[in-house]
Amino acid sequence: MTAMTAGSLIDGFRLEEKLYQGGMAELWRVTRADISFPIIMKVPRLDYGDDPAAIVGFELEQMILPTLAGAHVPRFVAAGDFAAQPYIVMEFIAGVSLRARLDAAPLPLDEITEVGARVAAALHDLHRQDVIHLDVKPSSIIFRPSGEAVLIDFGLAHHNRLPDLLAEEFRLPMGTGPYISPEQIRGIRNDVRSDIFALGVTLYYLATGERPFGNPSTVRALRRRLYRDPVPPRALRAGFPPWLQEIILHCLEVAPAARYSSAGQVALDLQYPAQVALTARAARTTSDGLFTRAGRWWRALGAQPAVNLPVAEHL
């Protein structure tokens, strides 16, 4: 393994500056003489290799990122083999993460709809390329100076035409606690509506300043979203428009079949609110009653985890 210090060379890439160091990876600003646009190198921290899921996730990202194209993902440049020095070199997105806006929530309604439409358009483009992100959250969304939402961090993603290494190796639900979908808890990783659910969680937080399902830290706590629905935004924010509540709660339906079928539909509804078809969701001011929750709870019994295991914290 090459020493990770400023000035080091890895396969022709010069390490210029460490931008970030986390428990699982480092990000370095790098340069190479033949590349004119800004690039970064992502390097897994193998000294923290007691988490095999992190290593498999890095391998998965190495497989998926080269298949993607367009303004809504970082441009792939190169990857390094685990036998020598594992890394991914990609375009550096000189923009602002949506994470930076969380402290200001609840946000103005026009900002919520604009941000939501851009993220939904990015997800729609990703899904058209046969990829489901499965870890959509504010810290995995960056906005280019030109305005497009860019999705990053594909370590939990599923590609419909590539082996799903995480599904083959692990049986526990993977994702970030507040954003993980009910079907992910059941081990289903091939449904685009999981990303729509995570988008709904994000919109809910931007609209209310609250997470619709709290911040669960165990699988058992995650299971509650198999039968509990969130407090409607109108109960938390005075004057909240029915059409926006309709969109958010439509994204957050427990059953995938009851959600939007595509992120493109979410983007259109956010852009053209006058065309949103209102249902009982739009007028709701309380969560579902005990009888409805009891029915969901009974149907969810098969997803009972064997032990009380931890899940990832939110970012």
C-alpha cells in the first residue's frame, strides 16, 4: 500500500490535499497531468477493516460508478485494485451539500419544492440507468453551481444488471436509520420506490424540522415504520399546503405499491402543484388509527429481527 501523504503518487495521481477523513474512507484532492477538470480520490481505510460490509460496499461502488453518466452523478475517472491500492478517482463536485440546509429547517415552501424537484429529477435519471441508490439522504446530495442535484456515495446501491454483493453476503438491512424504507428492512434491495421513500423523509424534514420516524438506532426500532405512519406535516406547521402534504405522504406510504411509481412523477408534481390530485392524505391532521396500525403490525410480524442489532446513524 502507498503511504497516503501529500505529494505521494498513486498510479500517476498526485495527492494534493486531504479533504475528509472518516471511519471508513479518506477523500483526497488529486491531480494528473492529462486531466483538466477537478478530481478527488476516495480511499478505503483498511485499518478499520473489521467491518466487512464497508469493504464490500467499496467494491460495489467501484463496479457501479463506471456504468453511470450524466450531470446527476460524478464523472468516473479510475479505480485501483485491492491487491495493490484500492481507490476511486472521480470528478470533484464544486457545490454545496443539502446537509448544510438541515439546520435551517423548516425551510420556505418554494425552496422545499425546488430542492425536491431537483433531487427527484436526479433519482429519475439514476433509475433510468438501472441503479437504485438505497442511501438517499441530505449528505449524499450535492448541488452543482449550475443547479443540478448530484448523487454521491454508491456503496449501498443496487444495479439491476450487476451482481448484488451486499445481498449475497449480508442479511441485515443496510442504510441510514431515518431514511431506510420498509422494504429494505425486509431485505428487498431492487425496488426504485425505496429511493422515493427516502426522498419523502428528506422533504418531510425540510418542511417540518422533524424526522417522520425519528432516529432509530436498532433494527427493532426500524421495524416500527412497517406499521406506523408519520404525523402529517399540517399538524406540525400552520398553513401547510394540502398539495405538498399529499406529495410527501404519498412518498412515505408503508406499502411500495401505494407510493409514487417513479421519481419523475414526484418531480412533475413538485413543479406543477395545481395538477396534484388530492386524496385523503392531503387533509390528514393525525396519524392513522389503532385499528389500521394493528393490521400493519400483524402483517409485519414476519420481519421481526432475531436480535436487537445497530444500524447506521444519520448524516
